[in-house]
Amino acid sequence: MIEVTEEEKRLGRNHVEIIAEDVDIGYFEVDFVLPEDRLICGWWIPSKYVKQEMIKINLITDVDKPPFWSAYTNY
């Protein structure tokens, strides 16, 4: 496991903007990486558009507040 240091977090070096097919998905604040499992773990803050789409398909409700604990695997 590779952990992001507090200094890296303070400097914003753990922030990743996520864009797919020209759609803003939100951004991700990385806490740690599991290279052997190809996982990046941290807090995801979805864009307004994605949050609305998630509400439409009942993945979250109006009262659910980001950030959401998540794992990103597409790297």
C-alpha cells in the first residue's frame, strides 16, 4: 500500500479531476493506492450533473452528501 502523506494532501497533490467522454465526473481526493490490486482509494466528490444522474437511478438520495468513499480502478 502507498499512502498519501499529510504534506502531499496539504499541497493538493492528491487531487485528480475525472472527465469521461467530455463529461465532468467530479474530482477524487486520493488517500492511498493498492498497486497490486490496481486500486486508488479515497474520497470522490461528484459533479452536479453526475450527482443528479445518481439520484435519478436511486444510487443516492437527495440527503446523501459528498464526498463518498470510493475506489477507482481504471488506470
